[in-house]
Amino acid sequence: MSRIAVVSIIIDHSGTEVRNEVNRLLHQSAKYIIGRLGLPYRRRNLNVIVVVLDAPLNAVSALAGKLGALPGVSAKATYSKHEFTLE
């Protein structure tokens, strides 16, 4: 079963290495990603990324956990209540 989920990511004052790791983790989950929006907020020197996924709960929580474990990165997942059959 899968759910539609949104992972919100804030990258706070991090260097290129952290941004590259965020992109690597997102690339690993590319098969689940419906869309992605990235906003650099230069005034506060941070980046905000919102990723929409259609994925199993364990895949979404693993991605959010790996992202949130990176230095200077906050990540939270929100899930739809409706479950879908995996295709």
C-alpha cells in the first residue's frame, strides 16, 4: 500500500556537501516522487524544498529520517489518510 505524502525540507546555512547529499537522497527516491519545489531564501541564507511522493509509508519515513539526520537539515513528512494499492 502507498500514500500520497509531502516531505518538507529546510536546509539551514549548509554548504555544498549537505545540499549534494540531500539531492542524492532525493534521487534515490526518484521512482516515488510526483513533484518537487525548491526555493532558495537568500535573505535568511537557507533553502526550502517540498517533495510530493506516492510511496509506501516506510519509504517516506526512511527518506525523511535520513534527510533530518543531516547536519543543518530539518525534514518532516505529512501523509494522506487514504491508502492506494501499489502499481
